[in-house]
Amino acid sequence: MLDEIKYSFLIRRHASISTSVVMQNQTQVVNLNFLNDRKEIVTSNEKYKCVYFNFEVGDGLAKHRHEGYATVLVLKGAVKMTFETENLPLAPENIFELSENMMLSFDARVVHDLVAQAPSQVLVTISERLSWGCLKMTKIL
């Protein structure tokens, strides 16, 4: 069966970023040292999206939510994340302070924001939209 599978490779080079694509699966190597924009999508597919942010002090992401899970990885600097939860305290005052090399994973359906406490480089990964499944109704005779 493996003999029947045909692989096609597409290799693209741009600013020392090389991308290899194997059929429908993606394999990427990205050198984050070459990302200078305030916001840049590093990779995206049907399962997740990974976004790089370069924040100055006081910059960040206003209150928002997603329909999946997320991780926030602080590469450099420090950020403060606040969550809007009333009945489910996550941390004191629902605030997480993350510094260099710290990561937070969370249910991004909860409204949250992020503010840079220092010049920061942050990598955010957001999962695919969560499926709540289908409710199947059966009539019993």
C-alpha cells in the first residue's frame, strides 16, 4: 500500500524560513528569530493556528474568546492575562502573570485578555473549533 502512496514535496524558502509540505499533512520549520512583525501567523491548518506576537509595554489583546483551547507561551518579556469567570476561580482575581519561558494552557471559550508588562514576544496556539457533537433524538414506540 505504501508503494501506491505518492508524495509531492513543495519547498519554499523565504527569509530563512523553510516549509515542507507532504500531501495534506504539513511539516514546517520556522526560525522565530526572523519574525519582526507585531503579529504574524506562523502556521495554520484545520486543527490549530499558531500566531506570533511582538508587544511593547501596555500592548496586548483586548477581551475576546475563541471556540476552542489555547496556549500562550512567553518567549521573552512578561505578560498579564485576565479571565472573566464568576463561579470558577482560576487564580487569585483570575489573573495570571507569565514571564519568560512560561506557558499557560486554557479553555479559550472563557473571555480573556492579555497585556504586556514588558516588551514581549509571545507564541499563541489556538485549537480547532470544539464540536459539541450532535444530540440524537430517538422516538420510542
